[in-house]
Amino acid sequence: MLLEQHLERCDNDLRLLILRIAESCKTIRSGFASRQACSDTENVYGEKQMALDKWADEVLISDLRASGLVKYLASEEQPEILEFKSKGNLGVTMDPLDGSSLIGVNLAVGTIIGIFRGNVLSPGREMVAAMYVLYGPLTTLTYTARKGVHEFVLNPEGNYVLQEENIRIPEGNIFAPGALRKEYLPGHLKWIERLESEGYKIRFSGSFVADVHQILHKGGVFTYPGFRGKENGKLRLLFEGNPIGFIVTEAGGAASNGRGNILEIKPEKVSQRTPVYIGGKREIKLIEDINREA
């Protein structure tokens, strides 16, 4: 089944938007070979931008503005929410190219999208859809519109073809831990040691979307915690935590800041960061229990 056929169950504006983003991601995929250098600019977080970061951001902004479906757009590469003249009222959050520092060593990176009706500064549970496109050996698109989590693969003819429907996160024993161990906070360290004692294996590439994609299929948990000096963590609630957390939750998993569901948090600003724990319900309950007892 093709993506456009699968999306017939969605509202028409949402269907058209997901298809538009899927086409934009084909364009982004085509630019990898020629845009691997660093630019001379930094993003709003003070991080050096890759040329491909900026270009992917420009491609998506241009396409979403032209779609006539999007009124509000928040991008990890932009300091403020963009507002378009639009016949629609959809709001989009996006990380145009998650893991872009890995492009030069040919590891998997991805595009992360969250979709709201209206204001994007809303709790993640109010999303109507979320998706990511993973650029690896295959280009895959995973989406949810509150009716299961479904994965498509881009075939040689340029069509997204259904690969797996109604994905459910299994039990597993892998974990992807970010941050330096010497900077872990006590509760997080206790949790990590518990996972290690149970035989969990580390699988961490430095690409959030790639690491979570593996956990979605194999079980386990991804974490980028709060740590000494950055107790609020590194990842962005709007662009990374909420959309990916929404997808994993829809697949039967959970998403937490270590104390509660991140999808319940109302963002106060575009740049808001959060500790992130995303994966199986058992692992998420364990970190929340440990922090509650501390």
C-alpha cells in the first residue's frame, strides 16, 4: 500500500500536509552528497550549523508556506515561531535534520515533525499527528495520526510503500544513554546501574531519531537526562521530545522527563529543553519510581 492510500483515513488537510512533508524529505535526501560542509553560522542555541541544516530548514519552510495548509511553524533552526497567511489552521514543529553532525561519517540522520491544530506552544498530548523520516541505508517514514504507528519505505520508483503497520514497541534490553557518566545526577545513575545489572546493552549513535527508531522496533529505552550543569537536559521539548514521545506512546510505550509524562507539559517558549526518557513503559516507570523515592 502506498502512503497516499494509507492516509485516506485522515482528515483531508492533515493527509495533504503529511504528503507535502514526505515530498520535501525526498528533496532533503537528494542534497546529502553536495551539502556536507559546515556553514559560517550558528543556530539559536549557539550550535554550529551544517550547510545541510540550513538548506533542509529552507526547503521545509518554503514548501510548508506554499502549501496553504500551515498557519504556524516552529523550527529548531529559527528563533521565533513563523506565521503564514493560510486557509488552514495547522501548526507544525520541526527539527529539519536531527543528528546532522553525523552526515560526514555516513551515519543515519532524520527529520522530525509534530503537527497541531493551532498553537504549537501546546502540550504534546494535543498533537493530531507526528512523523519522522530516517535517512539511513533505506529512507523510511514513520507516522501516527492517533490511529496506530505505521512505517513506510521509499522505493526506487520514488514511492513510500507500507513496510509495517500498527507497530507496537516490544520488550527489549537495549538502552541509548546520552550525556557523560561523570555528570549523571544520583537518581539517573542509580537507574542506569539497575539497567546494566539486568543486562541491558548500550546502543547509542548520537542521532536521536535513529536511536529511538531502533528502540521502537527492538524495545528498551532512550535517554538524554538532565545532568550536572544542565539539569534541564539538552533536547528540545517542542522539536524532539514531544513528537518522538508522541509516536512511541502511540506505539504502546511512554515518554517522560524522569518525573512525569513530557506530553503533559505546556511549553513556555520555543527553545525549552527537557530531560528525556523514551521507550518501554517498564523502564520509564523505573526512573520515575527512583526519582520519586529520592
